[in-house]
Amino acid sequence: MIRTDQSDYVGRFAPSPTGPLHFGSLVAAVASYLEACQHDGQWLLRIEDIDPPRQVAGADLAIIRALETYGFEWSGPVTYQSQNRARHDDVINTLIADGLAYSCACSRSDIGGPVYDGRCRNLQLSGKHAIRILTGNESIRFADGLQGKYSQQLESAVGDFVIRRRDGLIAYQLAVVVDDFDQGVTHVVRGVDLLDSTPRQIYLQKVLGMPTPAYLHTPLVLADDQQKLSKMTGAEAITFTAPRPTLVAALRALWQQPPPELGDNDMHDIWSWAKENWNTKSLKGKKSVLQGS
Ligand code: GLU
């Protein structure tokens, strides 16, 4: 995307290479891209490759090729989150040195539920352990661009959460905050399945003295049987042979109203229509939309 003015908007699409791009992730990418275009902003593409056990070889290239085929234009080179590993470790080590994060030796069965009770907080364990960030119970509040007001009290809702895993891998919550900051991201547009991660990310931003971007969480796309489409449940890769009708279907899933003949136009014209007519009003408050339309 070419920057046409002095807009400070920096958006991004940050897929994990755990499988090919499916229709649900296409819809999130379209929303993120159109928001950035409408604000004459930049739109970055970052591959979040920090969890090798969940990754599929070649998925990064398949995602990039799909985005190219669908006519997305990102700003600058594609970046890989794993390249920022040293920086992630620096941030974690500083948090530990400042007494804001600590080692935890508990196993999943020790914890026994979704909320960690902080039992390792004061043990000063040494050795190879998970690292958790200290949380408090003040309410973390934000207003989402589509989902409205959202708040969470971290200590009682999740407890001190992991920022580096016992196997040494950096946790998503930490990496996403650091990378969004390092890349100057001002607007995060992504699927609503990450809405409940957002308070943890805002908390980390506060602790690290980083500004909080604006958030807009797009509805999940459900198959017509109401099941969520996701890479983990093996949702189909989007087609490479008929991208135009699929792009138009993505616009329809996002409650845009493309004229029936739009799919007969070339990709450039479909995007021109989409950029000119992008409007999120009818998506307000929607947690899910149906794939077919
Ligand atoms: N990498 C995450 C995913 O594919 C998305 C991260 C984000 O947009 O914050 O689910």
C-alpha cells in the first residue's frame, strides 16, 4: 500500500504459520487491510513464528502467496517474529530484574484450573522454569472499535500469566506487545477470539511503558453449520484459482454490500470498490458472521 499522506496509522496482519490461510483469516485480513487503507495508513505483514511445535513447514510462504494472489499490498518487507527473539528475552530479563516477573515451577496439574494462584511468587526459584508476570486486580478497561466496552481483572480472571514458557518459547502475549510497539503499530484489527487476550496485552503495555494501540475485533466466521472455521480444526485453505468470488464473499461476510456483478471485475476494481465503500457500522457488536451469504 502506498502512503498517500502523513497519516500516522500503522496497522498489521500477524498470522501464525500453523496452516494455510482459510476463509476466516481472510476475512480478518480484509477488515484489517481496509481499515488501514481507509485511514491512508501503513499495513504491515508479520509472521508470528514463535511456536515451532504448532507450525507447519511452508505455511508462511503459503500465507504470503495467498495474500499476494488476493491483491493485498503490505508496507515494507514481511517480518518474522522469531527475528525479535533477543529483544523478547531482554524485555523478560528486565522484568525479572525489576521484580515484576518470576520463575514458576508449577505443572498444569499443580495449577488445576484456568486461573493461576501465584503460589511461586515469592519462592525465588532458580533453574529452567516458566516465567510469569505479576498481575494486580485493578480493572483493565478498553473500548473496542466494534465490540464496545470490555474489562477484566487479571489477577482473578487469569492470574499471573506466562511470558516465557518452560520449554524456553516466548509466550504470544509478550511477543505481540513488544513487536507491535517496536513496529510502531497504532491500530490492531484482528479476530474476536483474541478479545480476551487484550487486557493482558494492555497490562503488559502499561508495565513496559508502551502506548496502547486502538483495538477493533472482527467477528468470527462460522461455517453454515455454526462451527468456527479455524486452522486448528483443519478449515480449508482459500482457493488460488478463483480468488475474485472469494474476495467478494469475504466482503459479504463482513456485511458489506458489493453489487452482484462485482466478482466479474478484476481484482483491482474489487479492491477499489471495497476501499471506497468500507463501512463497519453493521458489524458493531457482532461476535460472529456466517460464511455463506
Ligand atoms: N498470531 C495470532 C494468530 O494467528 C494473531 C495475533 C494478533 O493479531 O494479535 O492467531
